[in-house]
Amino acid sequence: MDHALSLELDPTTIAADSRIHDLSEVKQSGMAWVKNHVQEVNNWVERDGFALLRGLNIVSTNQFSAILETLFGERLSQYVYRSSPRTALNNNIYTTTEYHADQVILQHNENAYSNVWPMRMGFFCVIPATTGGCTPLADSREVYRRIPGELRDKFERLGVQYVRNYGDIDLPWQEVFQTESKAEVEQYCRQNEIEFTWLDDKRLQTKQWRPAVMRHPKSGEKVWFNQAHLFHCSSLDNQLSAQMRDSIGSEFLPRNAFFGDGSEISDQDIKLINQVYQDLSFAYPWQRNDILLLDNMLFTHGREAYTGTRKVLVGMANIASA
């Protein structure tokens, strides 16, 4: 994961952006205000794909959890079948992905590699970074339209096969599946159409086919909805990837993505996809107590590299499946 240029919008653009909702004049607690404006806030997200609530008075993680559950209309979801390290807090609130501060997290729709995913996500900025650390966004509908036609059609026709090898380099299967029981892992895999192979007593490999393109359940619009670019071996450090491919083969890398028929996706294909995301990404500098609400199918998210201390929390709900 490489360093990236800042994607922050300029102050003039931010001031005129109708998707930022300045609530700094609200005298009530954040929770009280949200209870009285549930439909209005949800309308914002449905209209624009996301909404940034700025200036609410929020005093704790528990209050953030309660705000999300009020807006989402249900309890928050547990984060199972993980792809990145996180710390679980109270009430299914999690830290955002805990990669080193100098690393960039590429754009992605949460759990797009799985057959179940959250439709709604909420981020809460507890401590903004000293520099950087924004959560860039990109419109998944526009990503779909911008992918070169021949490549897009191939992905749409074949889908994506995700291959994961759990162990010392990537997350252990115990953390990914949140259990110490092999039987529970096997049950989860069977229920979710994931092929699994125990390579030995400790090592597990899984394979799962997923579509690369989906239709949004409400608007019917096509969205680019996969994590081929994140799982692909080229997203590893280039030298490490080449050395590992030569020594153990592409199928046994910690994670990799192939076309749905098992054929390899070229590094150049992934480079084109990442460039589309880069061209379409934009970001708002975090401010303390910001809440960012997201339609997870309409917009991707990522993370800039940063300096200083940064604490951003996340909760998810409204699980969809296919």
C-alpha cells in the first residue's frame, strides 16, 4: 500500500456541499436530536448516498452506538468473516482497520468479497489525525461507468474468485471467523458457499466466487461491487509479492483474486481499476465528533496515511445478501 496524494476537497467546495450538514447550533444532545430527525437523516443518505453530520454533541462510544441503532432501525451487526484487523468495543462498535499510519487503505465497499454485507455504515471521529487520515469516498456507480468497457464486461461476465490462505502472514482463521472451532468454521463456509480446504492441522484455504457487479436494491443502478483490487497479489508489496509467487505459487499467497473461471487477473488490469478509484475519490478532513453515514453499495471508502493520533470508529447494519 503506497502513499497517496491528499484527496481533500478545498474549503470553498466543502462550504457549498449539501451533503455536509452543519448541526453545530443544535442545543440538544446528539442522541436527542437524532431521535427527532430519523426520517430526515435517512432521506439525506438515500438521496445522496452518504451524509456527514457535523457538530453534534456526542459524549461516548455507547451514545454513538445508540445513534446508529436509532437511525438504522435495528441492532448493529457483528463483524464476522473479517479481512482486516480491528478491535471490538461495546455494542458491535469497532475500530476502523488497524493498519500502520503510513499505509493507505484502498477504496472498497465493506464485505464486497462476501455473500452478505452491510447496506449501512456509520463512522465516528473521536480524534482526528494531526495530518492526513481522511476517509476518502468514491461513487460505485461512477466507478462502474469508468472501468474500460472490455475489462468491465469481462469482470461482469466471469465475476471474481477470492482465494485466502490464513496463517502467519495474513489474519489467522481464528480471528477471521471469530472462533477456535474448526467445525464452526466449516459450518459457516457451507452456509455461505465458501469452499474450504485444511492444508494441514493449522492452515486453512478458502475460495469463494462472487459477482463483480451488483444492482442497488432500491435504485436498480449497476455498481462496481467487489474487492478484486484489494485481494489481488499486486496489492502486496511488489517485491514481497514477486518473491512469494515464485516460491509458493499464486494460489497459496495470503490472499489473491482471480477471474471467476480461475484465470489470472493481470497487474495491469488492477492498475486500471485503482486509477479509476483514484480519479473519483474525494475526502473531507475529519473534525472531532463528525458522523459519516454511508450507503455501502453506492459509495466506497478508504483511508489516507496520517500522522499523530487518529481514532475513528465504525458500526454496520441492514445486512443484505445474494
